[in-house]
Amino acid sequence: MVVYTMFATIDSLTLLAAMTGLTASSMMSLKAIADLEHDLINSVDFFSAMKTSHRMEYAFMVVNILANVPFLFNWWMAVPQVMWAVLKFARLAVFQKLEEQDVFKQSVYSYHRRWHMSGFFLYLISWFIYFARFITAVMDIHVHGISPYD
């Protein structure tokens, strides 16, 4: 029982950390798009910020998927997370071409904003669910009396 409780706590912490990173990277992308739209940054800074946020997002997405794999068909949150990751990786492979001459067109940055808003919505909702799961796992340690503070 102790092993399951510790595994659940470690997994919950991993999921919460991954979702925190995904939420932060989505916010970074949205900030870069908003700054570009309002002429606060140039295209070089925009591409630098988007490159950083995309690398961060995909790194945390891999961590999130690896933490969800053990629960793929046993937990209701795992399947939507994996489906979103497959969709994002397919978009990375095919559709995410952003050219410097097109970046200032409203249709181009609006398209990317919609994707990042959708991701932010999913990540923020998932963050609250993962946070509740983490708190439940931590409380489970105290209920079973395996905490050094009991």
C-alpha cells in the first residue's frame, strides 16, 4: 500500500509540474503574439520568443505524456491529454510553418493565437485537476501514516 501511495504522489507531482510548464509556455506564446500585434517587439524577437516557448511546450508535453501513459485507459484525463499531444505533434510536423514575411498579417497571427488559446484553456483546466489530484495524493500519505510528520 505504501508503494502505491508513494507512486501516486510522485506521479501527481510530475503531472502537476508538467502542466505548470505547459501553462507557462502557452502564456509565453500568447504574450509574444500580443506583443507582435501591438508592435512592442520586432519579428526577430517574436521568433526567438516563439522558439523558446515551443521548445518548452513540447518538452513539458513529453513529460506529461510519459506520466499519463501508465493510466492511459484507466483514467479519464489521460486520453484527452494524449489526443491533444498527438494533435500538437502533428501540427508541429505539418502545419506550423511561420514565415517572417507573413508574421505581421492578422490572419496568420490570429490563427496561431487560436491554437495557443485552445491549448491554454486545456492546460489551465487540467492544471486545476492535477492540483486537486496532487493534494489528494499528499493527504493520502498522512491518512496512511507514512509521513515522517505523523
